[in-house]
Amino acid sequence: MKRIVVVGGGVAGTLTANYLASHLRDEIREKRISITLISDKDKQLYEPGLLYLIFNRLYESDIFMPIKYLVDPLIDLKIETATKIDLDNEKVYTDKNGYDYDYLVIATGSRVVPEEIPGLTEAGYWFYNYEGAVKLREALANFAGGKIVVSVMGVPHKCPVAPIEVTFMLHDFLKLHGIRDKSQIVYTYPINKVFTMDPVAEMVERMFEERGIEYRTFFNPIEVDAKNRKIITLEGEEESFDLLISIPPHKGAKIIFDSGIGDKSGFVPTDRFTLRVEGYDNAYAVGDATNLPVSKAGSVAHFEAEVVSENIAAEIKGYPPTAVYTGKAFCFIETGFEEATYIWFDYYTPPMPVKPNKFVHWMKMAYNKAYWLTARGIL
Amino acid sequence: MEVKSDRVIDARGSYCPGPLMELIKAIKEEEVGKVIEVWSSDKSSAKDIPEWVKKAGHELIGVFEEDGYWRIVVRKTK
């Protein structure tokens, strides 16, 4: 029997496992193939929901789901903490067991490391994990006016457009509470525009100006002075704040460091087209875990999962594996509480946002509910 | 004279997060004195990256146009 092991129970891992089960249904029933999904958590978090959680527009019950309800019954789900991946000996170790594999899918994600910016954990907030979002929800509910800085503090980070979305939503939130005129919103970004991609940056800069949102560019924080409540940058600048919403630096999962299979930031060197781990024919990386210069976003994980599952299934069935990942990504961009736009792009096609409108916003609101169908491999 | 790079970042085909962001990540990770080379097929990198290097106070060794892409070579100075 050939064994497929998927490490990671987020979007990338769950989807890859479910797609594999769908492609290999007969082979699994005939006990020629097994699929094991290893997740260290028994519930999956719909991470895009954190953007809504901080404004009380989604709740815990909307954004957590037991993984056992998401995976195909043909998948052997193990709620265990994977501790080491041995690519040369084709084995994954957990806190309880060891799993030999014939095919491996690494879907171990990324995580925020606010501790890497001195002072940030004392003085800053973030919404890029659940614990941080809960604290920020409380801080926003109690905010009575002042200067809020939304600061992107590291690259790469999950969901590249979320800092823009939180800024627009913050503007509407403060207006709703009658304190926008007592507040200053400042957005900071590491490069010389408010977003990496020109068509988006041009639209957002114009919309920031219309809303009286200030922005600073070429702004790369290296320290937060918690006592004097100001940010200090790599470029030698300072910015004061009353409330700091940071997008902290990200790193790959601890297991990638412990296994010695990542780059300096803990991301796995991955072929940009085949998604194979560099140097290994039977190991793949998907989602945030890769070192690819593509967005760390659920849609990327989704499209990558399609490619990897098709190619592994093809090899098992004896066909040539011909699926190719072309860098495809799709992102909704909320431009407030009422409207949104979206972009799609790939290695060859730059994005072109549509004019923000209510329809796209309601599509996003619907998708926030429909995501669980995506995780199941249906939508 | 061609300077030998300590690290080459192939960011060709990248729109997001973008070649400059890859360079900033590398600048944070590498030691002072190291030479980092970014390959970008995005023409704006040839302008944007030198602009950031100047503001951040690092040394721009050169921008070299190759077949369909640019090589931007930077030394971390602080």
C-alpha cells in the first residue's frame, strides 16, 4: 500500500487531503492507498474571519469548525503535533507516532512572530492570530478617539490586502461610533507605495486621500518604543501612536526549523510550477509554508492544492503528472463596511481591481459562510 | 568590475509580495557587508529598488538589464 501523509490542518492541508481522497476513492477503498492528515489542532480557524471578529461582525462560532467535520471519511485524521520531517528517510514524527510515507505534502503554514520587533508585544495589537484578534476587539470597543497607526512590519505576511481592508473598515467603524473627527488614521507600508501592485496601490491611495487617511511609505519598523508609544524604522524615522494595529513579521512553522528543511525564515524551498520541495520528487509544499514569491493567502493554498493533488493522483494511477501551478491568486478587498472590490492575478497577469461596489462586498460576506464548503473540497 | 553576490533572489514573475519586499527581507536577514542580487522581470523594480536603497542608506552596486529581466545588486552597509 502506498502512503500519502499530509502535515497541517489548515486550508492547504485539508483541501489537498480532500482532493486526494476524491481523486483516489477507489484506490483507498481497495486498500492500495492511504491518506493520513496530521493536524495539531482539532478545530480549523477560518483566518480571514479575524478581520470581521475585531469589529464584532463575525463571532467565534462563525470562524471555528472541528476538522473532523471537514475531512473526507476516507482520510485518516490524526490530531497530533508533528515534530520532525525527515525528507531523506521519508518519515514524519509526531508527539505520539512516526509515519513512513511514499508521498508527503507539507502544509504547515506560517505564523506571526511579534516578538521579533522589540517592544511590539508590550505596546502593539494585531489580528493575524486568534489571541491577538480578541485583544484588539476589546481595544477597539474601548477606543474613544486618538491616533491609530496600521503598520505592516514585515514581509512576507499572510493575506497581503488585509492591512488595506482593516484601514478602510476602521474608518467606517470610527464614523459609526461618532469618533472619526476625533481620530487620526495612519497607514504604513514597507515600499514606496501603499501596496505592491500598482493598479491596487493607485486605487487605494486615491481612496485613502478621499477618506482623510494618511499614509507613510518606505516605512520598515525595527522597534516599538513602548514607553513613549512610537515606532522607529530601518530608514531612521519615527511615528507616534495611541493605538497600534501591527501586521507583525511572519515565519514558517517551528517544525520546519526543527527539521532543517527551510530557508532562514522557515519557508520551504519549493518549485514554483510543480510545487515539489526542491531536491525531492515525492515531497510537495503548499500554502503559506512555501518560499514562493506569491501571496500567502487561502486562495493560493486552494489553487496549489488542486495542482498537487492532481499530480500525486496521476502518478499513483500511472499517468504523467501534468498539472502546473501558474501563480494564481484571488483576493477580495473590503473597502469599508458596505463595499468591496477583488483582484486576481498570476505569474503572467497583473491584477486589475474593479470599481468597489456593494455586490462584491455581499459576495465576500456570503463566502465567509461558504468557506467551509471550500475546505471540504466542494466549492 | 562584476561584484560577486552572496545571495541571489530570483523574483522574476513576481507581482506580490514583489521583488523589493524580497530584498527587504534579505536585508534584514543578511549581515552587514553582504551583497544581495535581486532578479526582477518587473521593470518598475529597476527604479523602485534603487530609490529604497538610497532612502535606507545601503549601497547600490548597479542595475543591469539582462534578457527580459533586471539584476539589481545591493550591498548592506548598516
